[in-house]
Amino acid sequence: MCGIVGVVSNAPVNQLLYDALLLLQHRGQDAAGIVTQQERKFFMHKAKGMVRDVFRTRNMRSLPGNCGLGQVRYPTAGNAFSEEEAQPFYVNAPFGIVLVHNGNLTNAHALKAELFSADHRHINTESDSEVLLNVLAHEIGETTRGMPLTPNDLFEAVRKVHRRVRGSYAVIALIAGHGVLAFRDPFGIRPLCMGVADGTVMLASESVAMEGTNHKFDRNIQPGEAVFIDLQGQVHAQQCADHPVLNPCIFEFVYLARPDSVMDNISVYQARLNLGESLAKRVISTVPPNEIDVVIPIPESSRPSAAQLAQLLGLPYREGFVKNRYVGRTFIMPGQSVRKKSVRQKLNVIASEFKGRNVLLVDDSIVRGTTSKEIVQMARDAGANKVYMASAAPPVRYPNVYGIDMPTSSELVAHNRTVEQIREIIGCDALIYQDVDGMKKAIGSLNANIKDFDASCFDGIYVTGDITLDDIERLNANRVQGDETLEDNSRLALPNHED
């Protein structure tokens, strides 16, 4: 999962890209990067860290130009500690292209071999985003064959990319001297939308990036669609997939996206309210409401669901945990040992809300179970009489291969376990899960045009239809490396401008 943004404007865009990345920071906290273009020359700065730490005044001054791209990275493949695997990625031919990508290619290994043997292109990192950039560059080169570039050439190149590439991908690319190209995979797994302001067109992962920078949301980029914005700000668009269908990742609505975003015409906040309403029915069938004294959310994504559940059950809703906002999200931090250590660093209990009470804790989802187990113990240590746990999402039983960092089955607490076995591991007195159909109905009711979702981590059905056990094992082998001692030998890239 990453956050991406692209802008074409009639004024300098460095500050605008920075502001948009701050609004997308929740989508990736490992690294950040911005590239701009002035007079056919690219200016780039990227590094590990949060947006506010990566970009200083001197960096911003070295990013001139009226169009550019930005990305915040949450690594799912390659080396988490390599700054050169931070995006954007750059290739000098044809024309000069820089690219940012949100998603995960499931056939990157085969494509990398093809690029070497057939396309004669070199890949210098383990990132699937560099593979995607080179596939796009090759297809643009094959389509133009030395002739001037047109929007139709780009659409034909994207059409060929769709036929070669598998997996999830929302892409924004800047082509030197021409403009910004964006496209979305034929299943629309990862989000991408467009907004406008006076003299500016913006593309971003979430609508909140537009609203927070005074842009008016225009529309979503459709599955398989490509959009090209030339340097004059004119928008060209064309459907480039043979059989596009909208199957967005349901985990975006459950957890990943900001609640104030609207994605594929669904309010993320309303989706979470609906999940709480559906979950309330499940709670009633497991624990009588008169045996629950208080409903407490586990910050922060679960708050809308917990509030709606409490209202429907006629129970008090209280804040029982205070979050330290200056510690990274547990789910996003590489390395299980770091994850275990960080729970009590980022959450502290308000003991008066627990002492002598039967508490119902509500979380958005339970993935590895390590955080949930620690939180249940914290509630008991604070004096809770009984601790019930409810998850607004169903059990996460299967690997995710489309860009969420939970691909290894052995890491999933629900994999090959019953709810009772999971309850025993977590240590709560009762465990209530959402069911898959209820989740899909709760969110799908908000957009009748969505016939199904990618819910593969819950139901094991991979919407691209090409995932085998061998694929999952290979993707696990290429999973993001969490060893900070690994030597970074990937220095072949467009250098930061001040280097």
C-alpha cells in the first residue's frame, strides 16, 4: 500500500505535492519522494522517513517546475531499508519517464525475465514498480518507434501494458516534455481519482488529497482507464482494458483509507458505520447486550463502527485508549519484534473506563493477533471484569497478494484456526467477527455499480483469477526484507538534485 499523487499546473507544484503527500501519509510511512519537471529536466528528492522529515527547505527549493509526482511508500516487496527502492523510479528512454505506483504485480518475476531476454532492459532493484516502469517504457517505445508522441500512442501502450501485467496497480507517470499519464488496473483494485482547481489538474489515491488542497473532486479513474494530462492542462482519456470490471479492495474501506475520503463513490466513513451496524447483529447473537457495560474502540479506524454498534445496542460508548500520535501505526511497521514492542508505546489505557466493568473492545480487523492479545491484557491489567472483542471485519485467513503487507499464512492468527482457537490465543472472554457476506453487503449497498470486491484476504478468492499456491510462495520469497543491516547496492538511479 502506497499513496501517490500527480499534478499538472500553471504554477510551481512543489508545495502542492508536499501538502498532498501529508494528506496521504497514512498510506505509507517508510519513505517519501517527489519529482518535478522544468524545461524537460527532472528534479527529484526521495529518502526514507515521513514526509515532514524527508523534505526540508533546501529540498523544496531544488524541486522547480509546474508538473510533478509524489509518493509515500509502504513497502510490500523488495528491501524496506533501501532508499533507492523509494519512489519515484526513473528511466531515460524513451523520452524520459518517472513513475509512482500503488499496488503489487503478481507476475513481476516473469516480467523481469522477459524484460531482460526479449526487451533488453535492465532492472536494478527488487521492486516490482521498477519492473512496471520498464514495461511501460518499452511499450511506449514500441508504439512510437521514433515518431512524435501523441495521447493515442500512450493509450495503445497502456493497452499493451494491461495485457502483459498482472496484479494490482494504480500508476501515475510523468513523461518529459509531454505531460502526466495515469492508469488503473482492469479490476480497479487500488484507488485513483482526479480533481481540478484553477489552472491545476491533480490525480491522487484518495479524494482527501484534493479536498485538503482546495481542489474540487472531479471523478474516479475507471478500472482499465488511462488518462493523459498534457502540459497545457488538457485532459485526454480512454478505456484501455479489454474486459474492465470494478472490484476494489474491500480492505481500503475497512482499514486503509482515511474516513473522510470517498472512494469509488463510497464514503469510507459511511462504510464503517454500516460495518458497525452489521456487527451489532453478530454481537447480539453471541453476547447479550445486558452483559456488556461499555463499548470501547481500539483507535483509530474502528471508531465509526464502534460508535454505531454502541448506539444500536443502547450501550455507552467510551474512549478507553489514548493513542500516542508520534509512534508509527503497528500494522505498518516492518518486523514482528518491533510490532510487539510498540503496542504499549502507542496506546495507554484510561483505567477508570475499565475497572470492574464488562467491556466490549471493537477493532477494525484482527490480522496477526499480536496487537489484540496485548490490548486484551492491557484491559485486564486496568481492572476489567470481562473483556469481549469484536472485529468489524471477518477473520483474515488468506494471504494478500495485491499490495497489503500480510502475505504469509503463518502470520495470520485466523489461518487454519476456528474462532474459539483464535479467542484462546487472544485471551478474550468472547470473540465476535463480522461475516464476509455481511461485510460485502454493508459496503456494497453504498454503490450499486460495484458487483463484487477483492476480499481475498477474507475469502481466498483472488479477483485476477491467476493466483496459485506457487505464486503465493514466490511472492512470499520476494516479500519486503526487514533486515536493516542489509547493504544497499542499488545506487543506480536519478540522483537527488542536491547530491
